[in-house]
Amino acid sequence: MFAPAARLASKRLLEIRQLFRQSPQARSFSTALNYHIDSPDNNPDAPWEFSDVNKEKAKEILSHYPSNYKQSAVIPLLDLAQQQHGGWLPVSAMNAVAKVIEVAPIRVYEVATFYSMFNRTKVGKYHLLVCGTTPCMIRGSREIEEALLNYLGVKRNEVTKDGMFSVGEMECMGCCVNAPMITVADYTKGSEGYTYNYYEDVTPKRVVEIVEMLRRGEKPPVGTQNPQRIRCGPEGGNTTLLSEPKPPPCRDLDAC
């Protein structure tokens, strides 16, 4: 009775070994999140350090924390490193951050692999993230993502051949009232010109227009893309809370 189980276990082990032997290019993005395989542009021996400008920024970031709690700066320093490196974090950049905050590299890897905002594979100069949480999904986020992928000719988390665009998914971005929405991380100018902008109330047609504007070097208007709305207000303007709120009758509410 144990022989079939042993054969099945042996077969599964062989499949796992073959998976780990795949080239980095052949791995899906989901499995790329689970482990690291050295490649010519992503290995611990590749030289990496903060630029002179970012070294000063790193010092400023560290100044916000007690000297014996440098590790508390790991997230903003990883974010700075990602901006400098064109939107993704090679393992050598994580090692550089570990040296700055004086911890073992594994402590930095733990953070970089936990948060989906840190990219450990290459992304486009414009990284487009579609909100996939329930309110946006109900309002058509799947159609938004499909329009972007079809127009750019890529799959999720692939980069276009010209290196300009990639499309990913992110969970709630906090603008549910303006669903569906996308955000655009702009790495075209490095950390000095990095921007991260929200585009809300989008449609499949509008997201394609936004991509074309970015391709031409233009800056699409951020926020709601619905001309009938002002920020988060309803179409046509407010229908309630039209006047200044009345102040309390006295400051000491218990005495009122």
C-alpha cells in the first residue's frame, strides 16, 4: 500500500525540482514572488549603491528614527531604492538597504516579499496598477484591466517590448467612492522625478487615452476622469450639506 504513495511523492518531488530549474524568464509572476533565482541583472554580486543624492535622502529618512531603531526605516529606504532602480528591487539593492540599517539581509527580504508595492521583477517606466478590490470590481475593474492588456499586447506583470509600460493589480487604493480606478507609478525620471498618481472613474476607453497621453510625454489630469464630478462629489453637485455646519451651542458639551 505504501508503494503507490511513494511513487506519487517521488513524482511530485521531481516536478518541484523541475520548476526550480526553470529560467527566470519562464517563471510566472506568481511563482517569482515565492523565491529568488540569480540572473545576470539580479544577483547579490551585482554592484548597487544609493546615488549621492539618495544617500542624503537616506540620511534624512534615518533622522526620523532613534539611532538604535534604524531598522524602522526599512520601508521608506526600500521605496527610495525602488525609485532609483527604475521601479523594481534587485537583491543587491535589498542588501544595500540592509547595510544602511545594520540588519541581516533576511530582515529586508522579509519586508520586500511581504508588501506587493515592492516589485522584485522588472516593470515598465510607467507601471499601471488596476485596483482589484470589491467596489472597483463591481464597477468594472476587470474590463479596465482587459482593455489595458489588450491595447498594450501584454499579460499581467509583463513589460511591453519598448520597456515603457507594464500592468499589475493592487488591492484597495482608498478611493472606493470613485471606483473603478488605476494608479500610475512614473519611473521615467528616476527618484528625483518620481510620481504616483490616481486616475479615478475610469472607463476602458479612458484608460487607453491615458496610456497614449503618457506615451506622448503628456500629463493626464489626475483624480476623477468624470467631467460631471468634482473630486468625490456626486454628479451634478451636492444635494445635501449645502450650508456651513452649525457650531455647538457651547464649548463645554456636557454643560449644554
